[in-house]
Amino acid sequence: MTSPTSRPGAHPNAVLGVIFTGAAAALLLWWRNTPAINGWGVWLTNAGRVTGLLAGYGVVVLVALMARLPPLERGVGTDRLVRWHARGGRYTVSLVVMHALLIVWGYSVTAHTGVINESKTLLRSYPDLLMATVAGLLLVAVGLVSARAARRRMRYETWYYLHFYTYLAVALAFSHQFASGAEFVNNRWARVAWSGMYLNVGAAIVWYRFAAPVRHAVRHRLHVAAVHPEGPGVVSIVIRGRHLDELDAHSGQFFRWRFLTKYLWWAANPYSLSAAPHSPD
């Protein structure tokens, strides 16, 4: 649901400022844990570390943008959040691919071996790297199905549920960051801060995307009272329920609803309000 305008929301520029500040903090973490860089292989490896840190941070930002946080939806607006999410998704997937390629390339140059052989060595030698590889492939797959050409060829519900693989990818890649990331191996406070960022965003997802909708459904007992055809492919749905004044909703907002029918129960779709909730005459 979009949030009522009567409550304060986060300013878009402030949100962008927080996002870029976090990215700068990730770069500072790399800088503080990096000695002098000498040699082409070391340069490539450090470029891989930087892209890996930014990818790990970027995927959390992407999830947070779609966590339905009320201050973000009130201040930034869902449409703008979706655009930021789509643009950031392209950058993040690119960073994931660059991270993998640069790390393998840098290690192979340093070890004076081929890229294929070095890839096998890394997969066998580094903890949790196989899970991280699966996570990277999942993110790339989600990015591909989100491309405009692909989305036009699939149902909204299919695209919607394929996006849930992002959560699996985040979970699979998390341990790899601490097991192999030079910025975290010997830096307890970095691990605490990074874990806190992931845990807070994860808690927001659980609450605002799963628990809160169930709570609202139980509290308000929304149900379809009538359906009125308005024109070709257009219908109005009359919704009734309890305690609707608590929603503080206004015309022009939209709610994400799933209807308990054979074809509509498994995905939430946006429905805009033509009028604010009111008592029946």
C-alpha cells in the first residue's frame, strides 16, 4: 500500500545521500585494509575486491528499496523506488559479474596460470565460494528475466516470483563475504556492521512484506462487496472491511492486494483507490 501523505516521509535526496554514503563507507573499508598495490595481478584482484564490496552493498540496497518501508514509500514514492531498483539492479548485476571475472583474472596472473585452472583452484580452495557462485548465477538470471524484452514475454506473476530468488542469492553469498573477504577476515567491527546491515534489511522484509500484510488482513477483514464493469478491460471493485479509518487512505493511492481466487491468490497486484474509505450510506 502507498502510505498516506499526512505522515512524514524520507526526502528522495536524503535517501540517495544515505545510499551513496554507504557506498563510500564500503570503499573506505577496502582502502583501510589494503596495503601498497604492486603488480598487474594485485591491481586486478583489488579491483575485484572493490566490485565485490559494492555488489554486496548494492544487493542490500536493492532489497531495502523494495521492502515497502513506510518512510520510503511516503517520501520517495513507489514508482520512483521501482525505477531506482531497476537501475540499481543493472549496476549490481554488472558488479557481480565484474567481481567474479576480475578476481579470477587477478589470481591467475599472480599465480601464472590459466583462467580455467585458477577457477577450479578457487572453487576447491576457498570456503563457501561454490555457494557464492550459485548466488551470482541466480542474480544474473533474475537480471535477465527483468530485462524489458524478457518481461514482455512472461506473466506478471511469473516475473514476480522469480524475483524471490534474489533472497536466496543473498543468503547463499553472505557467508562467502566473511570467509574470503579480506576486509572482514580480521576485522570484527566490519563484520558486526555488515551483519547488522543485512539483518536489519532482512527484518524489514519479513515484517513489511509478510507479517504486516497478514496483520492488516486479520485486522481489517477486507472483502469484495461488488464488481462493476466500467468499460472494455476496466472494472471497479468495491471493497468493504473493518476499522478502515485507521488506514488513513486517500483517493489516488494504491494498495497491493491478492484476491483468494484460483488465478489471483498467488501474487499481489496494485489497485488504485478512486475514493477514500468511507462509511456506507
